Amino acid sequence: MEYKDDIKAVHVYQNVSIEAIKEVLRVKAVLEAKSLKFTEEEKKVFTEKPFSELFAHLFNKSSADGILKQFSQFADGKLMGRAEQLEKILPDLLDFVWADQLADELGMQRVLCHGDLWTTNILWKARGDDVSVVSVIDFQTAHMGCPANDLVRLFSSCLSGKDRREHWKELVEVYYGYLKEEADGMKLPYTLEQLEESYCRFMPLGAFMVVPAIGPLFQLLGKNSDDEESRKQNMEVAIEKTECLLDDMLHYHERNSKLKTEGRTV
């Protein structure tokens, strides 16, 4: 085990820059490109059902109801309307069997995914007023699946709602470019269009998986603090990120439901 010093903690109620996210995307591209050389036996080392085997137990109906209750009660009911709307689509959001099959649904080759790629599983170090990636850790949920599983959770946990909305497509394109470079002439496992579509399809569930990490912080950040200004700033970041995630879960669910009704895949 290698010891890393000078590590800077970045919490989910904090944001990082677009440039810092690009560093993580390079790490992911390297990982994914290596998996393109896997033999069939090597692929079998990794599960293809992380959502139905693991996440379905963590994000069951009971825990989901608890999450929605937290938002309903926060900030004098500021998020209550969104929570009530989200409750109506929970059965669709919690379709973990579908999530396991997303790559197949879109005709994408399954690739190695981290499976839990969000801010707490990235080691950062300070770089001026920004941060830089030291390492990506905790690969317990690594699996053969759809790369959007990682991209949605990474962007949702690390970026402000504003930055995520404005730059997600740019970042997906950057990632695809990195993958091309790292693949070094190998046939790519999917097209850019398929990657973009998979991001949109996975957005509701992927964002919902980030929300529970923000929720408990509302209570923590809402308590009295010796540093009132810092507490206020962190609370504003958490609220902005959460409001945007809730709105986008609803938006992309409606968008995806319409495509499903029309019988369209891509």
C-alpha cells in the first residue's frame, strides 16, 4: 500500500473545476482502454450486474423514501415540491436491472467501469486555488458495464449544477478523445453519440445515487458553527447542487420516458 501525503479533502458540498475533472477523465480513459484488451476469462472476473447485486440493496424503497423525507423537511420545505414530484417516478428510478443492461440496450460494448466514481473516491492535492488529482481509489464495485455509470456520478458529485449543465457534453467529448488516444488504434467500443445518449439515459438514477451523500450534510451544515461564513457558503453550494440534480432527474426522466414511448433506442 502506497502512502499519499498532502492530500486535500474535497467534500460533496464543495465543487472542483472543469480542468480538475478532465484529469479524472484521463485516469478513467486509461482504465477503460486497458479493458479493451481483456480476454473473455479476464472479463468474467468482474460482475456485469453491480446495480441489481449491490446498489439495489442500498437504494431500496425504504431508503429512497427516507431520502425524500429529508428533502421535504429541509430549509422550511424549500425542496418539498421537487421531492413530491420525484416520489412519483421512484419506481422508474429504482429499476436496477435496466441499469445493468444499459450498454446492451444502446448497442455499446461493455467496458471496465470504476463503479463508484465520485468525489470521496478521488484523492486530491491543492494546486493554487484549484485541486489536482493524485489517485482514484476504492475499486470494490468495478464492473463490466456502461461508462456513463461513472461519468454521471463524477460530474454530479464534483461539479456545481451550473457547470455540469453547461459543460457535460463538452466533457463527454473530451473523455471520448482521451479514450481514442489511450486505445492507440484499437477499435473503439462505442460511438460518441452512443456515449452521449447513455449519459442522458443514466442521468436520473446516477444523480439519485449522489443525492443521499448530500442529504445528511444538510443537518451537519445547518448546525451552529464557529465559522458562520464558511457554513453559509457550503450550504449555498449544497443547495445549488441539490436543486439542479433534482430538477435534472425530473427533466431527463421525462425525456427518456418519451423516447421509450416512441420506441426509440438511440
